[in-house]
Amino acid sequence: MQKFTVFSIILSLVVVLTIADVLFNDYLNTDSSAPGVVTTETPPPVDTVDTTPITDTSAPLTLPQTDSTTTTDQPVQLQEDSPSSLTEDLFKTAGFESPTLKNAVFSGLVFEFLGFTDQGEATVYQWNLFSGPAFVGSIYEIKYSTDTGGFQGYLNLRDEAKTLTDLGTVNEANNYGDASFYFNHKSKVNTVHLLIRSGANLYGFEYAQTYHESMKNVFDSLKTLQ
């Protein structure tokens, strides 16, 4: 009986130790310090910046073309139904030797410095006057359809001449025709610039001062041309 008791005690210890061993090993397997599968978080991809330059494929802006030509740049067309009053015979009678009138293109400027804007209202003639081979000067004839038109045209040119103080001064002497003025040019001191109104017509004379006496005979004859 004593042997059986000892045997039972030993068997019980074996069982207890076996159970304890099993429990101990399972505990170790579940220990938080045991190595496991390490997972790492992959960071999201970083957006890349496109450094390719942007090319503008739109059509270039095209500005509208403008016509830079003004009416003052165009020569005035002469009208056949308004013939010139001035002739070479008139200058010959005034004392010029073998006078010649050669047509010139009117630039829109009387005396090449007085702007003229009545091209639609008047007919303009321009000539270069020669006495034999010698050049005398430039002659202008501006023909309006009415005396009122001629008077207004005269006032416009006179008033514009008064604004050109850098070039010279106006002397409205009224020596010839219905009205007249000299423009005393500051640099062209030996050149006469004279504008005369006679009825509906204006006459511009630009000439060397040495021809003044003969020119006065032409001025006196203008009233006979109406």
C-alpha cells in the first residue's frame, strides 16, 4: 500500500510537470517579445512637376491694316470745266522775257508750308515760272465756285499763316485784289510770299525779290481776269 502511494505521487508529479511544460511553451509562443512579421508602410508616391515649357500654339494677333495716306498727300485733280486764268501771255505783258509756265504737282501745301484743306471745294493749279532759262518762282491759282468760298478760303490760309510764328510773320497789307497778305519768312528773306484774293479766286506768288517790279504788273492785271 505504501508503494502504491509513492507510485501515485510520482505519477501525479509527472502529469503536473508535463502539463506545466505544455502550458509554459504555449505562453512563450504568444509572448509579445517574440519576433513576428514586420510590415512597413510604403509612403505615397510624390507628384512630379512637369518642367517642359508650354508652347503657345494660338495664332498671333494680327492688327488691322490702316491706310496712312491722307488727303493732303494726294495731288489735287485739275478740273477741265474750271480753266486757269493765268497764261504765259499775261506774264509776257507784265515784262517777263520769254516766260514759261511749267505744271507742278500740288502737294497740299501753299508755299510748301501753308496747309490747304479745301481740295473738295476748289480747283488748284500750280506752276513753276521761268523767264527765259531763269527760274522765277512758284505760282498758285485756287479757284472756288463762289466769292463766298474764295473769301473763306483766304481767311483760312491767313489765319493758319498767323500760327506759324516760328517761320515768320503775316503782313496783311491789302495792296492787291480784294484782299492780300505777305508772309515775311524769317529764313527766306530774299523770297516774296504773297497771297491775293480776287473774287472767287486765290493767287499765291512765291518768287525772288528781284522780280518784284514785274510781278506788280501781274497783280494789277488780276482784276481783269474775272
